[in-house]
Amino acid sequence: MSTTELKPREWRILETFGPVFSHGGFKNWHLCLAEDGIVALPVGFWPTLLAGIGAGTGNIWLMHKAYVKSADADGERIIVDDGNPKWRRYPAARLERVYLKFCRLGANEIHLQLLGEKNHLYGLGDRTQTDACRAKFKELYPRVYSELGF
């Protein structure tokens, strides 16, 4: 089953990181973490451009203008999943491996892999999110989480 063949549902999002990038920076995503899995939501052109300019100039404030809010005052938010084929879904029960890799140059890497499928690599352009990202992955997915180079 691919990551896009799941039935419509609601995801209770506890934390969001990003934008993160894939495909050499040509695709950008918000990684939305829930207890029962991870959803990667594509980021549109203008937020991607804004985040890229911020990353390129080292302007963290500009990068943060492109970010999704993490959670509401109660600590969560709901996203309705209508089956959009552009989303990537990683149900917790099917996660084979989740790891963060420290990279000296460029963005730290987030690797997500479902059982029997290829690894998806995301670059965490805003390195200030690294520690929070490590902690939340460790909390939510301890069975499959690991780190490299930290």
C-alpha cells in the first residue's frame, strides 16, 4: 500500500516542523506529527520562496513567516485528511525507521521509512528546530526512532 491509499480521516496534530524540503529543495513540506503517525503536507510556492530566501540569507525571522503553527492552546490541532494524493502519510503502525542525522554543512536530515518502502529524506533547513524535533520524534515514535551524528 502506498502512502496515499489511506481512507479519509482526521489527524490530531501535536507538533509541526518545517518547512522541510525534499527533491533538492524543489519540494517543501510541513511535517505534522500525531501519535498515530506523521503527515507531510506540501507547502505552496510563496511560502517556499519566502523560506528559501530566509534560509539563503540567514534571516530566521523571514523563515519563520513561512511556518505552520504547531498546535492550538490545548496542545493539538486537527487536520482533515480528504485523501489528497499530494500528501505523504506515515502511519505509526507501518513506520519501519525514523531517524535524524546531524550534517555539518547544510540542513540536518530527517529520514522516514515505511515497512517495505523506500526511505524519504527531508532537509530541516531551520537548524534551530533540531532539538525540538529530536525530542518529539523520540517521545512519539520510540520503537523506530534513532539518531546519527549527534
